[in-house]
Amino acid sequence: MTSPPYGRRVVKSPETADGLFAAAIAADATLPVLTWYDDATGERVELSGATLDNWRAKAANLLVDECGLGPGDRAQVLLPPHWQTAVVLLGCWSAGLAVTVDGPADVVFGTVDAAGELDPGAADRYVLGLAPLGMPMRQAPPPGCTDFVAAVRGQGDRFAPAAATAPTDPAWPGLDHAALCAAARARAAALGLTAGSRVLVETARHRDPRDWLLAPLAVGARTVLCTAPPPAGRAEAEKITHHLR
């Protein structure tokens, strides 16, 4: 896959996952779009739209330039709710890959603990240590696997696809991009989310990215992910308007 000629801009459809993200950060990419808390370690990571966009572009460039993948290919993603999982998912959708939770797949992403469940036939295999501050893994990755963070950091932080993802392209098991976006908007409406809402999501209870990632993006809301029930005062400190329990 080749990048478009210099100066040519590929328009992202609002009926694609990539388009949802682009629209969510279009007004002001400096605002936080995703905040992550790990209360076991005390880690807090706040990602502005611009920062998450740079990580997304790095992941897409890795898939296209290093793995040689693009529309029609499949990515198996076995990762918990996490800001790095958002990077992987958005990168896959930007590169035109369909995301699945099982095989067969052309590229796989998982934690070290899930490495044994990843499709053994995938040509490219990445594991994530989910270390604080996006650091590479301290231990060697499992045999046949590559540390995703170490591999993605050197990629470019701008991504120009050869062609725009179409709403009819597959995006999620059983769903094309248009259907995935419609489901995200419907979920946001059911939760009462609107532009500027700040929704706190407890990851142990809501592992589906349609809840913790796509529904807020669909309406321009902001997500605060927590690995455990939040301590007193966090909702006020983070100006939470909705708590997804």
C-alpha cells in the first residue's frame, strides 16, 4: 500500500470508526479525549485528541509500512480496556483492517497472558505489557512475538492512507463501519451522552470498546477509564457528568 501523492487529502467518512475519531477531535485537538487510571499502581495518563491521534497514526503506519497490511486484512485484538488498546483499535481501523476477537487473522495483538490464545497462523504477532507511561516491556516478549510499544514508537506520527475506508468495509465481528457507528451512536443516546460529556467507565464491568471508546467518540464526549471503582472525589475532580457502572 502506498501513501497518496503529496498534497492530496483523503476524506474520512463520518460513517467509519476512523471518521468518528476525526470528528470528535476536530473542534479542539488539545482537549483531553481519554484519561486512564490504574488504581493498583497509581498511574494516571491523560491523552489529548492530538496525542491519541499521533499514537493512532504510528499504529497505522506500523501495520501498513512494516506489516504490509491494509483493507481486506484482519486483526485479532485480545486486549482489556486501556488507552493502549484504543491506540491499537484506532490504528487498525485507520489502516482499513477489520478487527476480530478470534482467527484467522493477519496480525494479532494481545497481552502476555493472552499470547497463547492468539491465532498461530498470523504473520505478525504483537504483545503489549501495558506498562505505565507507555514504556516498553521489561521482560522479553514470548517467542514469535514483538513488543508493540517498542515497535510502534519509531513510526511516523502522521498517517495518509492510499484510500479512505468505506462505510461498507468490515470493522467488527458481524458489523461493517456504518453499522458499528450506528451502534455507537445508539449506545451514546441510551447513556444520555452529548458533546462535552465526561463519562467515567469502570473497565472491569465494561470491556466492550463500543461502550468505553466508540460511544463517547460518536458524540464528542470524553472518557475516563478506571480499573476499579473510583475513590471518593474522583468524579468531582474529573468533572464527571455520567458514570457507566
